[in-house]
Amino acid sequence: MGSFQLNIRIVLFAVCIFILGCADEPGSIKDPKAGTVAKRDVHSKVDQIDFSCDIASIALALEKKAGYEVDLKTQQLVAEITAAVAAKIDNNANFDSLAIVKYFDLIHREVQSHIKLVTTYHSLLSTCLKYGIVDCDVLSLVYISVSQNLGLPVYGMLTPGHMFVIWRDKQQTIYWETTLGQASTLAHYKNKYLIADSCIGIGMNLRPLGKRELISVVYFNIAKEKADMEKDHERSTLYNQKSAQLAPDWQNPVLSQALNAQHLGELADAEQLATQMLNLYPCNPQSYISYAGILEELGCWEEAVRALSTAINILQKTGQIHDVLGLIEQKNQLANGLN
């Protein structure tokens, strides 16, 4: 890749950070009478977003607006990785499967020089890049951003609880596991994350994600940070609403809203949101387990037992014996309480 073209892309990266950083922060929705955050029937608007920017630039800008520190070094890291990768690839190369794997390996090696630990989950891109502690979401967003800056067809893919990337063009599709730095297969993700063929493509599972859907993931991760680390379930709900607006068929922000409502003691809302979540994606046993917990708190014992039974049936079909045994005991305890 020519140095002039690369420099132009890096300048555009910096412009994206500046433009997004100058946009007004939406703030939380306030109830003018009570002076508190309004309930979830009032939806917070999605922030003004420049979709021409790469996803890492957008994520860092949105995290900054959400009140998290994003220093200049962190903002420049993806551009540095992009420049290092671009210097080692032939811009006129015909990307066959071997060249694609080599390209992914280049990103992996560059990223490895900046990180200290791969963990199972951490929600904020800015924190992960700053301290070198990354998870599947963060790694995938970096791979996608580098590829967007270089004009290459790399997309994110989700399963329940995981994210990875694919190269997809007219000739081929290559799956890449970012946490391991190696090629993978569709069958691997289907088997590991218990996804039946009938569930592929539903709820953003195992389908290439567009930029709106990636931004939805960013909002969801901010919502998780607000709920899990700050215990701010009202603010978390607002960011989950933003996530759901951009990806209305994705179950995760709806489940997160249901759990927030449960924490806030708004059990009727929690039950309604959990039902909506199951309608969006009825394939995940963990969703039924969460639903059962809400029903149990509502005192709906029979419905809770049925929800656990559904989770058990899904797990039994996939051979998850240890999870099944624990759930059967939990279900029996609930059932005994009915007698």
C-alpha cells in the first residue's frame, strides 16, 4: 500500500476522533417532575454518528461521551496497528485463502505486541486498549477497524457470548478466532455455542455484522459497564435502548434491560422484556434460565419450572451434562415448593 494512501487514511482516522469527540453528549433523559432518570418507555436517542469512521474510532468517541477517559495514545493505537500491517502487505495482491490467513496473522502479531492478557470479558474498548487487557469483542473490533481502514472485507460475527471475525468476498469466506490468532470454521462455532441450523442468522447470530450492528454492540458493552461495574441500572437501560434501536432483532440488549428492571424491582417490566427477548431468540438456554429467575421472583412458580425445563431440553440435546444436572436440581426445588 502506498504511503500517501496510508497517510490519508490515518488523517481520516484522526478527523473521525475529532468530529465524534465534538458532538454533544446526549445525557440521560430526565423526568422534569421527579428529577430522576425516566422509565424505559421513554427512549434515549442514538447519538449523532459519522458512519464513515472505522468502528474503533466510533467506539472510543461514544465511550468518551459516556464519561470514560480516552487518552490520545489510546485513540492512535488502531492507526499505528493499521500502519504497521499496511507496510507489510502488497496492496495489489490477489487475496487467496493463504494470503487472507497471512493477513489475519499480521494483525494478530501486531496486536500481540500491544497487549498483556486475553480475558473472557471486559466491556470497554478504551480501557482494554489502554491497559492491554482484551477480550473477544475488543480484538474483533480492532481487526475490523484495521480492515476498514485498509478497505478489506472483514466483518464481525456474534454467537451468544462470543465475537469473532470473518473475511468474506465473492470467492471465499475465512473464519478467524481473534482470541487464539488462528483460522476456524463455522462448524466449530455452531458446536461450541450450541447454535442449531434453524437459529443461524436469528438475533444477529452467525451473520456478518454491518456498521449499525457493530455500533449496537458498542452501546451494549457500555450498558454492561454501567450495570456490572457501576451498578447504575437506570443509566445502563438508556444505553441498552440505544443498542436495541440500532439492532432491533438482537436479544442481548433486551435481556440486559430485563435484568436491569429486575435489579430495580420493576418485575412486571422485567417479565415483559424477558418475554420479548425469548421471542427474538428462543435458542439460548441461558435466556430461559434468566427468565426463570425473574418468574421466581414474581412468584410465578409453575412458569419458572417450565422455563427451566425448556433450558434443560436445549442443553440435553447438546450434551451439556453438568449444566443439566444443576438445572434439574434447581427445577425440582421449585417444583417441590408448588406441592
